[in-house]
Amino acid sequence: MSEPTGKYSITMPRGIAEAARARSGPSGLSAYVAAAVARQIERDNLSELIQVAEAEHGPVTDDEIQALRDQLHQARQGQANGGAAA
């Protein structure tokens, strides 16, 4: 069951609106914009979570970020190879 919807009026630059309409496909502009706003809310929530974590534990270092990227890359390689270890 989907959430109840409401009708809203928004203002945005014409070029962005035209590009969004061109990319919206069969689901329509409203669904495209709603999905974009939902992604932005997820990003905002993640940023807030990161701020709280960094306030408590300190900032994440570049080395830690790279180590996690390496782990992710290895996991993706393992998936691409049918689950075999990379």
C-alpha cells in the first residue's frame, strides 16, 4: 500500500525541470521528483549521523576511508566471480 499523496507547487529552474521531465519516463515527473527528494532526505540523514558519530569518535581518517573502499572493492570482485574469494 502506498503512502497518501498531496499536491504541492514548487519552483525550480526551467532547465532542471525540463531535464527532469525528459528523464522521468512512464512514472511521470511527480514520481521522479519524489524519488529525488527521498534520496536527498536519505543523504541529509546520513550526514547528520556522520556528524554525530564524528563528534563522539572523531573524524574518519583518509586511511580508514581507503581501507573500507578496498574492502568494498574486494567484496564486489568476489560477487562478480561467483562468490569466490578475490
